[in-house]
Amino acid sequence: MSGGHVFLVGFMGAGKSTVGARLAVELERPFIDLDEAIVRHVGLSVTELFERFGEDRFREIETETLSALAALPPAVVACGGGIVTRPENRGLLKELGFVVYLQVSAGEAVARIGDASTRPLLSGPGGTLAATTLLAARESLYTSVADVCVDTSGLEPERVVGLVLEAIEECL
Ligand code: S3P
């Protein structure tokens, strides 16, 4: 693992924020939730941002927020599920740190999320179908940026934290 950030990527519901916060404690690093950083910066929720300005504007702000991490000391960073969709973000992730892909199936992701009203891309009708289509389109992008992949199927966050720590140690 390089001296940069540890990035958690993966689909919505993969557990990036929950696992990331606990991982940061274990690694004694600050924790940054990229979506929360965007919300704080803009003063709008992710849903409001999508509604008022559209997904493209959200993606621009997401890229700006990711770039700004270059100036910060090494942290654990939970990224939004769509971070890998922009090529420049994939470059930034590789450049700025070590990337952990938390894998989850579409069905388990939807079950974990429950009320999808805060996830604009899944909040319409047919949540599982939308998730299946979106995940299929993104799977190879997550894999392409990942230094390690951790399958979270059926696992509690605590166990996932343990697996991520093991995976990171193996790469040291
Ligand atoms: C998105 C995932 C969300 C949030 C936005 C878009 C996506 O983050 O960034 O709703 O495109 O997958 P989480 O993965 O933290 O839910």
C-alpha cells in the first residue's frame, strides 16, 4: 500500500461508509465520506443536487472534491458508487491512493439500502432491476481501478473491516 489515501469504491449499499468509518479508526486515519463532503460544500442533499442541477453537475462537483483530496493527509475515503464512471476520476483514484473494491450483488445492495429515497439513481420504480443494470455496467470499471477486491456478500461490516485490513496488509 502506498502512502496515499485508502479509497473504498463499490456499488450503493456495498457498505463503503460504514466500513470506511470503522477502518479509519483501525488505521488511525481521518475518515472522509465524499458524498458528505459534497453535501457540506454545496449546502444541498445529493437528491436536491440531482433534482436541481442534474447528474452531470453532481459528477463535476464529485471530481472537484476528489481532486481536492490531493492536498490532504492520508485518510480513508468512502466514495459515491458512481465515482468510477468518469475516466478522470479513475485516474485520480489510482494516482492518489490504494483502492479497495467492496463487492455486493444488486439484490443484496437493494435489500441493505431499504428506503432508496436518498439514492436518486435507485429511487424510481423497479429498484432491483435498475440496480442490476447499473451494477452490470459498472462492474468492470470498479475492477479496473481496484488494487484489491473484497466480497461482502452476507457479511457484517465488522467482518468486512477485518478482510480489508488483511488485504491491505498483504499489499504492504
Ligand atoms: C451514486 C451513489 C451515491 C451518490 C449518488 C450517486 C451512484 O453514493 O453518490 O446518489 O451513482 O452510484 P453511495 O454509493 O454512497 O450511495
